Amino acid sequence: MKRQLGLFGAMALAVAALIVVAATSRAQAPVPNSAAAQKLAMVAKQLNLTPEQKMKLLPVLQAEAPKLKAIKANTSLTQLQKVEQLKALHQETDPQIQAIY
């Protein structure tokens, strides 16, 4: 269980870093219609979630998505500040996710 928690934490940090890199790149890919649904699919596959767990996780990710977008769009922050804010956001939502998983 501890290994899985560590895996989730590492994955969350990697996702945060990818978001920051994507936000600062000059050639950005089109934004998908539902970032939360896309993230859910990735997390569900890596953690082998049940359909019930997926249904419980989606609202958490949907609530997190606008906050992620706001951090990513904030041009007054440095990359390091963005990473720090993304880590804080993940620490905020982690208890909700842990309750599901």
C-alpha cells in the first residue's frame, strides 16, 4: 500500500511538471474537451481502478481542473512557483483521492 501511495505521489508530481512544461512551450497542442476525463483515464489505467472508483474520482478531478488551469495560465508566476502551487493543489486533493483508492 505504501508503495502504491508513493507511486501516486510520483505520478502527481510528474503530471504537474508536464503541465508546467506544456504551459511554457511555444507550440502547444490543442486542449482536450475534458481534461478531467483524460486525467481520469490515465490515473484509472495506472492504478487499475474499478468503475465505481472511477465514478467517485471524476468529481474530484473536475473540481481540480479549473484550479490547475488558473495556475497554468498565471503568467506572473515563475516555473518554480507554478510547480510549488501545483504540488500544494495535489496535496489538497490527495486525501480525497486516497479515500477513494
